[in-house]
Amino acid sequence: MEKIINELQNQKKLLSGTGAAGCEMLKNLSLLWIDSKKDIHHIMVVHFDKIIELLNLNKQFLFLKNSLGKFKAEEAAISAENMNKEVKILPIPEKFGKENDKIFNNK
């Protein structure tokens, strides 16, 4: 298990979606980081829905009542970073596709 955690910590992650499963994955990934480099985004989170609505609060636990009307990717990143101050998350409130694939290019 320790080997897997070390490998995960040395890779960048792209998470598409902050629905119920996406929130759980983002929480778990962010809690893995214990030795982060402050100048690197370890996780990019993409979600194209523009705003958080009341119906999101019962299934997407990274969002709170004060998140209503805000971008899902940004609020999820803030909540996950608050769980672990060592991790750095880049929120991208856009659709993930061919038209914007330059955002995700590491070069």
C-alpha cells in the first residue's frame, strides 16, 4: 500500500467531474498528500456545470449551503484543499474536450 501511495504522490491527476463519485475521489486523492511541493498543482479538477444548486448539496458533500451559485470545480477544490493544506488543486470550470485540450497539455 505504501508503494502505491508513493507512486500516486509523484503523479499529476486529472479528475473529470465533481458529482457524488467525483467528490469522493477528490477527497481521497487530496488526503493522500503529505509531502507536496508548494509550486505544483497535483490535481486538476474539471467540471463544466457552471453553478452549484440546492439539489447538489445532498449528494456532493464538498459543497455547503454557502457554495450555492458558485462554480463546482472551484468550490470542490477549495473544500478539498481545506481538508489537506499540503495539496494544491487547479480547478477548471470548463468542459473537457478537444476544443480546450491545450489546458491539459504538460508541455
